[in-house]
Amino acid sequence: MYLEKIREERPLIHHITNYVVANETANLTLAFGALPVMSHSIDEVGEMVSHARALLLNIGTLDKLQVESMIVAGKEANNLDIPVILDPVGAGATFLRTDSARKIMKEVKIAAIRGNIAEVSILAGYQAAIAGVEALGGEEIIETSVKELAHKWDCLVCATGVTDYVSDGRRLALIKNGHPMLSTVTGTGCMATTTLAIFLSIGEDRFESAVEGLAAFGIIGELAAKKADKQPGSFHQEIYNVTYNLTDETISRMKKVEIV
């Protein structure tokens, strides 16, 4: 029972993330019952990550020094067998973003990548349209992309969208939970990555933990939209309320997962 374990153990999730979503992802972490820390200084990240159960690297508002901090923290996390989750925000939009994501992947052993379908397809070596950080294409090759990227880097790859795809290079899961309102407020993709990090921090089978976590976040979107009467401001608020009150039983009853 994932949520029960999260709330009992209260794992610390170390975020090196972008300033657009730092508050949102910190609050979501707390709503799940875990603990957030948003530490990015290269002078402390190696020490800070030693206290964490997962490390999340999000390049949404990156610069070169932040990438170096991510690598320092990532290498220490690898030494301590702490899972590292990469969110390659906007990979493919600029050379800096694409090169930074690939640099991190080469220097740090990544446990899981979570991006939109364009970011994942581009990192897998395919062409996909992206505007800023928003995916404009890639649906037709996404199953191949997640499998190949996962196999190449020996990690989980999660591509989120209308349908979420999770692969470890062997297994592939399709998750049909979610709601269109998730695209109406900033940072829900980053929140999905935070959810993934939380579930990986306490799960034994990373593939199963990733599927459960992304299904949970999709369900949160569904329930929040219903409570908010489809108003974006209220929807944003209800994400935290629904997360705080979510149960393992609700996830089990509502999740729509297909293993192919």
C-alpha cells in the first residue's frame, strides 16, 4: 500500500528544480505525506542528498551552474543507491536543454526519466515538434521511443500526456487516467515527476511503483476537476486537497492501466 507507506515513513525528496514550480511541487510533496527540500547550491547538494530517499532533477529554468550542481548531487545519490529522477523539461527546444539533459544522463545513473512525449522522443533520437516546453507531436512513435530509451539507458522511461507510457525496456504500461484540466495550470507535468519520485522512494519494484504513482496523479486530476467544477484556479487548489485525502483504495478502484 503505497500511500500508507509514504505517510508512515515520510521520505525526504530532494528537488533541484525550476523556480516556476518549486512551490507547487513542495506543496504536493507535503500533501502526499512526504517531505520536500529544494536545495540547489553546489556547495551543499552532495551533503543534502545524503539525507534523501530520492533526488529529482528538473531542468525547466536551467543554467550551467545548476547543471553542475545536479551532476554533483546525482553522483552522490548514485554512491548511496538513492534513485535519481530526471525531468528533461524542454529537451529539443534549444541546444542548451537537449545537451544538458544528455550530459546529466551520461554522468549520472538515472533511475527514471519523466517527460512529455516530444521530450522523450527527442532524447530517444527521433524527431518530434516542441514549442517552448509544450509537446506538439510525437504520438505516433512514443511506444517505440519509451522502450528504446529505457533499454539504452537501463532505466525507467515515462512519457505523460493524454495516455501515459511507462517502460523499463522490457515491460510497457499504458495509463489512461487523467483530465484535460491538467493542461490549464502551470507545472502539472513537474508535479507528475514529483509524484514519480515519491513513489520510487518507497517502492521495491520501480516499474510497478512508477505505474502506481502516475495512475495516482491522473486520478488526482480527475477528482480535482470534479470538485473544482472545471475552473482552473479552483482546480489548482483542489489538486492539493485531493492528494491529501487520497487513499490506496481509491487508486486501486479508479486506476486504468494496461500492460502490453
